[in-house]
Amino acid sequence: MSEKITRRQLIGGACLIVGTIAFGGTAKAFAVDDSLLRPPGGQDDVWFREQCIKCDRCRSVCPQGCVVTTTVSEGFVEARTPTLDFHRGYCTFCNRCIEVCPTGALRAFDPQVEKIGVAQLDTSVCVAYTRGACDKCDVCAYDALTFDDAGLPHIDAERCNGCGACVDACNANVFL
């Protein structure tokens, strides 16, 4: 025996599906993304989110062009907040972004002591690991990137401060 679906059941099921999708979208829209790389001095996420007024001054003053603003795809809470995109340039720690921040969301930052993040190398796509003979990423001013006897790059997490110079230099986009 087969049961027939009534119009009420069909509409109720459709509303349930739409509601589930909308709730999932709402959860994503208001989610907080702790994985975003902030400009120097913005590493305390709680402080940064409380103070940042999304004025865009840090992006407009960056001489390297690596400070960008997030979009709604990162969620409404994160939208228009500054983040770093090392495929556009790398951070020289010029502190211009800190100097123009009107609220203090970006605090004083010492690149010799503090870190924006730590570079991570995807060896499965790195040209040096897959084909050999590549050293384009050998641009680290902090000696965080070394090459072994086989010419393979390795990251010293203690020395890396997350400036992004290696990411900017790599044509294969192997840094995560």
C-alpha cells in the first residue's frame, strides 16, 4: 500500500527544508572566523572585533597592498574587516596601518617578538618537493625558511612571524 502525500504535508516539508537552509545560512552569516590573518597588532581577536569600526584606513594606507577587506562570504560579523592577502604583497611591518587606526584596534607590534601567523608549506604541490630545483620562496628576512641538502624548503616556526614574503614570492601557491 502506498500513502499519498497531502498538499499540507508537501508544503510543510518544503517549509522545513527552506527553514533548515535559512538557519544554516544564518549560522554561517554570523559566524566568527578566527583563522583570518589580521594586520600587525590585530592578533587579539576579541579586542580587535570590539574596537574595529571597519573604516578601511589600514587597507588604504598599506604600501604593499596586502591589507584587504573581507567580504560577506566570511560572514556578516567579519564583513569589511581587514585581513591580509599575501598573494597581493607581503607585510614589511612599516606600522602605517597601526598609525592610522583611529580606535586602537591595531596595537603596537614588534615583528621580532610577535607573530601575525606562521607559514605552512603544502609539500604535495611544492615544486621543490614534486619536481626539484625551486627556491623562489627563499626571501625570508627572518631566516625562518631554510633548505636542506636536497634543496627542499623547511619552515622554522619559532623564527617565522607570518610576514608573507614567502607566500608572495611563490608562484605555485604552496603556502597555506
